[in-house]
Amino acid sequence: MENDPDSKSSRRSFLQKLGFSGAGVLSAPLVLSSCQNNPDKGGASTLKVLTQDNHLVEIDSASIRPVADKAEREYLQKKGREGMPGKKFVMVIDLSRCKNERACMKSCQNAHQLKPEQHHINVLEMHDEANGLSYYMPKPCQHCDNPPCVSVCPVDATFKRQDGIVLVDNERCIGCRFCIAACPYSARTFNWTEPRDAEKYKDISYNMELNVPQKKGTVTKCAFSADRVRKGQLPYCVSACPNGVYYFGDANEDLVTNGTTRETVRLSSLLKDNFAYTLMPELGTKPSVYYLPPRKPGA
Amino acid sequence: MESLKKKESARIDSELLAHVNWSRSSKIWIAFLLLVFAVCLYYYIQQIKNGLGVTGLNDFISWGIYISNFVFFVAASLIGMLISSVLGLAGVKWIKPISRIAEILAVAFALVAGLVIITDMGRPDRLHHILLFGRIQSPIVWDISVVITYVMLSLLLLYLPLIPDLNVCKDKCCGIPAFQRKIYKVLSLGWTHTPEQYQLIKKFTRILMVLIIPVALAIHTVTSWLFALTLRAGWDSPIFGPYFVSGAFVTGSAAVIIAMYFYRRNFGLKDYITEEHFDKMGKLLVLVALVYVYFNINEILVPAFKLKSGEAEHLSSMLTGHDSLMFWMVQIGGLILPFLLLLIKRMRRPLPVTIISVVILLGAWFKRYLIVVPIQQHPYLPIQNVPEEFMYYRPTLAEIAITCGSFVLVLLIVTILSKLFPVVSIWEIKEELDHEN
Ligand code: SF4
């Protein structure tokens, strides 16, 4: 995430936007009391807030007032936990197109406040000895329909939403790491020490769908970019890839969109025509991430 | 018992109460333990401040010696159930003088096991979340509930048969502060040595003995399920429950033998804890070790024969690769060899059997390490794009210190309990003598 060096005027217009967007303000813990800077109260101290499109901006602390934010936190929590009704999100990863550019990894780590060794999505170098084939395999959380991490969590800090997304609530996680032990895809990572840029994110209200700010001593993992998906956008990794590796969409609609070409195709035929598979189906986890083989059949 | 027959009742009292005081040496020992504990505590405070990053754990090997140590402590605590309950209910007479020792160890290990699991938490400040948001489906919640139940039952099983002795302590202990005497008085609940009271104690002790058996089996079975209920090759094993329980008896028997040796020497209990007891405990150890070897063969040979794709890598690293040295030392040095030695009668004399028990206990600790750690080094998908150190796990100084701290705490609890109460049950010894005469 880039820290926009806002000029005064753009900040002003941003503040107005924020003011008009009504319920959207709920994503910040603080609500503006007015859209104007109040010169009497001194502009010396500033505060950082996260805008709806995930830009970190600094605003004058005099222009905002804390809200009795319990209700709003509860609203955010509820929204994050329930997910979007009627949806079933899926991802398709076309291995034949992956060139190990890792734009997905970078944009993911920036969005989710991750250190270089922490991966929500990790591009692995795979060797298929039987076929003498080497290929690159991006591996996000598989958002299983039978998720082993969810079954073992003692406090419901990791849970499955109605739209198929598995999320982590890092305000509830006790850091037992049972979910890490249980996950056969090694999809989870832990904040062993203070998270990256902890200072910068200190005052930001917790957004469960983005899982930011990260907290020391809690677990984190790929969220299928639930925050972007709610706004009708494609996940960070999907839109960052320059090679058209990723498709993302809703299985109920049977449509997925390619993040690079923006081409929308029928999910069922994409899977069928390309001999799609899931990782380790024998474990019975029922992943929501499908892979298209690294080499096109007959190619 | 032969040597006791000639002893008068008053003499038995004074001999068994001789260690219930705060002698100079015991004070020095406790002060030493406290000092070491304080150092270990310092490291734990560091861990709280800086996070679990002070350990050698990482995203792939995320359970290390804290969890292995937890498994070890739960295992050791099971011995209370085997000796006092199973053998007690079966009417085995020779366990009378050592059943309280087994109970003391059970209480200490189970209590500290509960604390060890907290040291492994990334957010110990959120412990109450388990009460607020606990999910009954999670094996961790089962584990916490059974461990707490087991601690409670073991405390009761330690306390109930102690009541008559507390009354004796109150009257006959010398050189103890007045408030301690008062504590004895309160705890002895107005005991007057009437036959009805003895009847009651025996009845309720029996009930407790029965209750504690399923709970003890549950604590270790559930502990094994923390691993067996995952999909990881190597943990995903249906025999983990009995495998862990049989291993627990080996660990616990060894711990009891070591404790017996120290009590016998330092508390002047030669006539009560006799050579015969060591011989018998040695034989018990042979029996439980045999069962454990059997489970080991099942647990290792069966997958090693098939070499399924997920398990092959981890098995070959264990049998011939990175962890093979520790593996074979534990299996041969810590289990097979001691087992063979104990078949020889001379090896079951107090000193040799104690030394063998120390070796077994050490092996048992590393065995838990081998169950917990190496499997995580071989996940299904390769470990990539992370620092080199993530491939293998090496505990840090802080981690080792905190683990040592848990052992020191066990020693502290055992020391304080055995300085407060007679470690051999006075009334049960006397009753046994009455029967024989
Ligand atoms: S580490 Fe957190 S999310 Fe994972 S099982 Fe434990 S409490 Fe649940």
C-alpha cells in the first residue's frame, strides 16, 4: 500500500468525499465532525486513516472526533463474519501462463502489511518428476469447503463465511497455531514479532476483510481480498498479474473473470475444457481454488 | 513390611513425619529453585514483550519444544492413575507406600502442563477468549477441560487419604510454625480417627479412583488427538491415542522410581520404601515398556512398509536422514536397551534402576520432540521463498530457559508438597501392618 503524499487541496476533496459517503465512513473508527479544518485547534497533530479504497492518508486530528465506536465495530465484525449472501467465490489459476513474475505476491504483501517472508500467496517452484516437468505454482489459501483450520480453532477466530471465504479475526485469535498445524497447504503465516510498519498502522481501525492492521501473536492468511470483492473488484493478486494467470468469480453465477484481460468466461466450461484439478483432493478439504495444468494437453 | 513388624506405632509416626519440617537444607534447596525459576521467568517476560519471535519457531515448524514438553508433562502425570487407581483398585498391596508419591507427581506435572501450554500461546493475554468464545468442536477445548478435571480429581485423590495423616501432623510434628499447625487443623476437617470416618474415606477414595481412570485416559488421548486429528502425514494416525497412553506409563513409572530413590535416601525411608519396591517397579517398567515397544513397531513399521507419498519423506529423514541420530538414540538407548537391562534382577536394585529410569526419562522427553517437530519439516508443499532457517527448527536460549523453568516449577511443587505432608501414608501403613499381624 502506498502512502499517498496528499497535497492540501486533494486532502480537502478527499475529506468531502468521505463526508458524503455516509455509511462508508464506518470503515474508519473516527468520524469527521466537519469537513473543514479547524484552525483554532491547531493543525500540528495529524492522524492516519484508511480510506475506502485502501489509501493511507493523514488528516488533521482536530477535524475528527472519536465516535462511540462500539456499535460500528460490531457492525464491521458482523459484516466481516457473515460475508455476502448468495455468493460462492472461486479462483482459477492457469499454471501454463505463470512466468514467476511475482507481481501477485508483491501487491498482496503490500495490501496486507506483510513482511517479505510472510506469504498469503506464494509462488512455488514445482517439479513433476514423473513427467519431467517444472512449473511455477501460485498458492493462495484454498478456501476449502471443509476447512481443517476452522474445525480446530478453539475460539472461532478463523471461520467460513456464507460466500465461501475463510477469514481470520485477529482480534479474537489466541495464537495457539493449531490452524497452522492443521492446514495441509501451509497457507497460514504468523506474526511472530511486531508486524511490518506497525507504527504506521497503529491508529487504524481493524478491518477483518483485509486483516489489517496485523497484530503481533496472531495468525494471518489469504482472505480472497474480501474487502475488494465486497466492492465488486477483483482481488489484489488477480488484478496485479500481467500474464493472465488468474480468474476470479462467483460459482453460483458460473462466471469467472480474468484479472489481466478482463475477459469473463463460463467457469464450468473453463474447468472442463482445460482438465482443471484441485490440490490434494484425496484429503477431502474441497478447495475453492482450481488449477489448470501447467502444460496444455496436446500442446 | 518385614522390617516394620517390630516397630511400634509411635516410632512409625515419628519416622514418617521426620521430613515434615523446614530444615536448613530444604530451605537452601527451595531458595536455589526459586532463584533458577526467577531467571527463567525473566526469559518468559522477554517473550511476552517481544512476542514468540524470541523462539526458534517459524511459519512451517510452528510447534516446538513447548508443545513437546507439554505432551511430556501430561504423559508423566498419568502415572498417578496407573499406580494409585489401577493397581490400587486391583488390590495390589505393595503400592501402599508409594501411591502418594505417584499422586504428588501427578498433581505437579498436570498443573505445570497447564502452564506450559500458556507459554506456547501467541496471545496469553487472550486466555479468557476460550471461556468467551470456546468452540466445543475444537480438540484444544477438550484438552483444556480434561486437564482441569484431571488436576482437580488428582488433588482430591491426594487430599482425601491425607486427612487422617494431617491430624497426626497437627499433633506430632515438631519445629513447624504455628500457622502451619493451624492449616493442618483446618485441612484435617475435625478428624477423630473413628472407624466410621475411615469407612467414609475409603469409600470416597474408591469412587475417586474409579473416576480418575477415564479422565486420565482422556487427557492423554485428547493430547494425542491434537496431532492425530490433523491431515498431516505422520500425525494422521488412528493409533495415536493408545500409542501416547502406553508411552505415558513408561515415562511416569520412570519418574516415580527416581522420586522413590530420592525420598528413600534423603527422608530416611529405607524401611518403608524397600529394595523390593524398586524390584517391583522395575518389573512394572518392563511390562509397560514392552507394550510401548509394541506400539512403536506398529506406528513406524506399518507406514515404513508402505511408504505412501506424503509419509515417505518424513520417514526417511527420521530413519536415515536429518533426525536419525536422535531417533535411534531414543529408540535404542532410551527404550530397548533399558528394557533389556531391566530384565536382569541385579539391575532392578535401587541405584541401577534409578539410573536406568533417568535415561528412560531423558529418552521419553526427546521422543516427544520427535513426535512433534520433524513431521512439520516435511509439509505436503515445498517450503520456499522464506529464509534458510525456516527449513529446520532450532530452539533458542529463551525457549530452552522457559522449558527449564517448567521443570523447576515441577520440582518446587514436589518439594513443597513433600515438605508439608508425609510422602508415605501413615495410616495405610499401620492398617496394612494390623492386617498382617
Ligand atoms: S492460531 Fe488463532 S486462528 Fe489459529 S487456531 Fe489458534 S486461535 Fe484459531
